[in-house]
Amino acid sequence: MNIHEYQAKELLKGYGVKIQEGIVANTPEEATQAAKKLNEQTGTSWYVVKAQIHAGGRGKGKIQETGSNGVVLAKSLDEVGPKAEAILGGTLVTHQTGAEGKKVNKVLIAQDVYYPGDSEPKEYYLSILLDRAKGCNVIMASTEGGMDIEAVAEETPEKIIKEWIDPRVGLQGFQSRKVAFQLGLEGQAFKEMVKFIHALYKAYEDSDASQFEINPVLKTSDNQILAVDAKVNLDDNGLFRHKDLAELRDITEEDPAEVEAGKYGLSYVKLDGNVGCMVNGAGLAMATMDIIKLSGGEPANFLDVGGTANAETVEAGFRIIMQDPNVKAILINIFGGIVRCDRVANGVVEAYKKIGNINIPIIVRLQGTNAEEAAQIINESGLAVESAILLKDAAAKVQQALA
Amino acid sequence: MSVLVNKDSKVIVQGFTGSEGTFHAGQMIEYGTNVVGGVTPGKGGQSHLDRPVFNTVADAVKETGADVSIIFVPPAFAADAIMEAADAGIKVIIAITEGIPVKDMVVAKEYLKGKDVTLIGPNCPGVITPEEAKVGIMPGFVFKKGRVGLVSKSGTLTYEAADQLAKAGLGISTAIGIGGDPIIGTPTKNAVQLLMEDDETDAIVMIGEIGGNYEAQAAEYIKSTGNKKPVVGFIAGQTAPPGRRMGHAGAIIGGAEDTAEAKMRIMAECGIHVVKSPADIGETMAKVLKG
């Protein structure tokens, strides 16, 4: 699960990670009030107005309606309101949102932390994530803060510092010192970075996170180390023990159809193609998408009905796929192991009858436990549904349907 | 010799008396698997499905001599169950449970290091050696006995492949569902290695999906054996978009190496017979074996 920058920073702050302070606002008026309060709290007289969406590239991204960038600087209190207004309610398009962009419902009014002082401010990169191959967490750091880290890894891999954490003992002091030294820090900034890394790792462990990315981490002109941005990704499977974090979910950031599918325990991902599919099992679902492509179509979705599919969940899946106007055909591919094909067949028949005027071809491929009973249910239903037993035949029928 | 489980395996079920455990233990017994008992803390001394229930895995091992355990314990307690089984001296642990927090699995996997134990899963359909032992949730009738080994991250796609092999006149020595989570006990390479070294296996089907580098590791290993046995490979998710999780917790394209295309390329370079369509697995294997 992703959370917003302002939520992530609050989470980190709770663990003693120093952050660029800010206050979230829903309206231009709230933004101005937030700026005033921030001025009182931190003394800042410049303000950064930051769009809160679940996607990166906000600074370079543009609000479609106004042309404003997603992150802008207001050099006085008076500028905060208008600048927030140019972002709030707009559609922000960044390289991560796709062309349709994302609606901005909140802005974070943050303090200016790039003020001049004894030394030059400098940006760094820091992240914590699971190294799947090694089976442990890894801290990644780089002096190339503020840059796209994938590009850094590609072009100058020697600039990426990696420190693997032994699950038996957790992060050790020598490791955070090693990272801070490799980043070229010294004196007060070095000490601050060591503390920063420890607090960050504690937050990561305690919250069942799957990824933290702090880009940039800033060394201020007075040698503080701050998180200026924070991308926090939480392990969905760990949320049951973090009710407070689970509440941070913002469903307006998600596709409504995907949210609805979730209510029925269906795993659905919307795609751009023309052939819908409903499958049991994630691997077979991906394989079915691949079959659709090889048959000359494009998959319109990923949909796993899971191991406990019944008439109700199958009907829900059916309705969700049908909401997509691009869908020109639907392939249902069920290999019955735990889920019995006859139950799925009943679901298909019931849903078909309830929905009524379905005018796109439907291909149902049922194989495995109770496949014969299932075929009988489909055949005796009198519905205009093509049935198939072999995956190959199903593929051929999709091809025919699209022709 | 088949691998991991056979007719001599003594199997216990952790989470025996729960609904999943009860249903699948029943199915396993019906298949002919030697289920010798089960574990549900607090229900020790009772009888379930005509088998004894124990409070701890240690008790079950002591009383029954069990060497294989299958886990149906809910996600919050499953990592603990895995470690309990390892501590009690179980040799093969098969964790079916889906939804275990990654943090718990990192700890559990670390705990198993250096112990004489193999963990299969979690989030997997289990392991079957046809006509000998089914230790999993797969429909047994789909898996015909034969000499092709099967390794897969996916449940139903494994059944699909087994069915295609049967229709192509082939059968299975052992099918290993390794699981679709980011952290699993036995990565693709290790499972392939078991089958590569098994006298009753002539060829291997290896089914992967997007995310991680397990398939690439396995491909390099296969090449390093001098392609001793033919391998047919398929990667699910050729049409999956980057950055989106496709059902399985581990099925997500992060970097370029996570894509189906990259994996299929490495596999082909390492001499694996890569099929683009999941409908071609069985027939391709039949062709490869004919030579």
C-alpha cells in the first residue's frame, strides 16, 4: 500500500527522523493558514507548495488545467493561496501517472529548507527495501540526491552504496557509519546522518514496510539532515497488525473498479486492452493475458477470482469487467482445483441472466474438478456462450471472436 | 527416487483442525498420502479424521516419526509454524498459507539456514509425487505418473501444465509448487536442481512469472550442468504492465530484469526450450523428448 508524502513524513517523524516540516491543506484558504502556522513554528518565510498524489515526478509534472508544476515555491505568504489554487483540484500529469494524470485533492505546505548558511546545502539519496535474492533488507544510498536513481544505477553504478542488514541482529552502528562516511560526510552532518539512518531503519522495521525512498535527503547549510521527500510503501500482508497505518489508505488514488473488486476479495488490475478475462490463480491469470495477446487481442484486465470463488464473487467479477467499455470479448479460464468448476459455471449463468443484455462474445473454458458438471450447466443454460476445454481451443475462439 | 515426498513420507498437518486443514487433509488421505496426524495447539489428545492431534510439532514427531509437514496456519502465525516444524526436526516443510508478512518470512528463512530442512512455499500449491504422495492442495487426478519434473511459482498454471503433459502422453515424476511470494524457501534453481539430480526424472518443465531473478539463476544453473536434461520453460506475465502487482505478492516488475521478456531471453540463451504460449507446454515437451 502506498501512502502520501505528508502521511509518510508524519510516520517518520514519530520515529525521530528529521523531516522538512509541513502542514497539509485541502483548500487555498487552508494553505494560507498552514503557511502562517508554519512561519510561527519554524520561522520559514518561503514556502513549498507540494501536490499530494501517489506518483513521483511531481516537481517536473504539470497541472493540465493551469500549467502549474506539481511542486512550486512561494516566496511570500501572499503567494501561497494563489499557488495552491493553481494546483488543488487540478489534474497532475507526471512521467509516472500516464497521460490521464491524477487529480490533486491535497497540497502539503512545507518549510523552505534550502536557506543559505555556513555551508552549501547538498542532496543525497537513501532507500531501504527488500533484496529478494539475498532474503534480507538492503540500505541503498547515493551522493546523487534528487536524481532518478534507476538512471544513476544504470550510468554510474559505482555511485550506489549498498549495505545489507543481517535479519538476526538488525542494523548495526558500523553499517550506518560506513554509509555516512561513504557519502563523504564529516563532523556534525556525519553524526546527524548516522542518527537519521538508524531512526529510518527503525521506522521501516516497525511499520512492516516494503520500501522507503527518501529522495532527496538534504544536508542543510547548518548541517542538519532532513527528509525533504518521502515515499513509503507498506507490505499489504503486514497491515493486519497496523490498524493505524491501514487507515492511511486513500482510495481516491485507486481505480474505482479495483477498489470494488477488492470488496469481493477479487484481485483486479485494469489494463488498456479489448479482451476481458476472469481466471483463478494469479499465474494462470497472467498466462491467460498472454494467450489473449497471442490470439491477436490485448488484455483489458488482470482478474484473479482466487481459491474461494463462488457464484457471488464470479458475478461481481463479471460486472466489473463489463464496466469497461473497451471490452469486446471475455475469456473465462478456470482450472478447477480448490475451486470447483460447477460453482463457477453457476456463477457465470446467474450473472449472465441477471445482467441481461450481454452483446459481446463470451468464451468459457472450464477444466479440472467437476469440469463435466460445469460443461453441462453451461450447455443446458441456453446462453450464447462458447465453451472450450483445451487452452488452445479457447485461444482460437478468442481469435474468432475478434475477427 | 522421486524428490521431496514419496510413499514413505510420514506427513503431519499444521493447522489440522481448521477448515482448510480439515478439507485438504481429507483430500490428501483420500489420495493415499500417509498422513500420520496433525497439530493444533490446545487440541492435543483429540482425534481428527481418525488421526491423532498434537499440541506441538515436537510431540507429533516424537509419537509418529513424521518427517514432512504441511502448513495451513493463518498468515499471522504461519512463520512461527514454519520455525516450529524446523525446530522439531521435520525435513520437508510445505507452507500453503498465502499472505504471510514479508518481515516474518525474512526471519523464518534466516532461522532455517544451516538446518537440515527444506521449505517449500509459502503461498504455494504444495508438492505431489503421483501415485505416491500428494502433500498440497492440487487436484490429484490431473497429475499422471511419469518422468517429467515440474517446477512452478503458480498453482493453477501448474495444474494446466500437468494436464497438457498428460494429454501429450507424458507424466510427472514430482511437481513442486515453489510459491509466488517475494521470499520463498526453495527458489526455482534449487527445485530444478533436485529434479536434475533425480534418477526418475528425464526432463523438466519450469514455469515462472514476472518479478525477481529466480528464473535467471535457474537458467544459469541449467546451463552449468551442460543441459544434462531438457528443460521446457514458460514465463507468465508477458503482457503485465510495470509497477503493478499481478495478484501474487512477488509478481511485480520493478526493474528491467523483472520482465518476462528478459527472463525468456536468458532462459533461451541457456538452452531452455522457451514457449511463448502457455498452451504449448505439453506438446513442446513431447517434441523435445522425441528429439
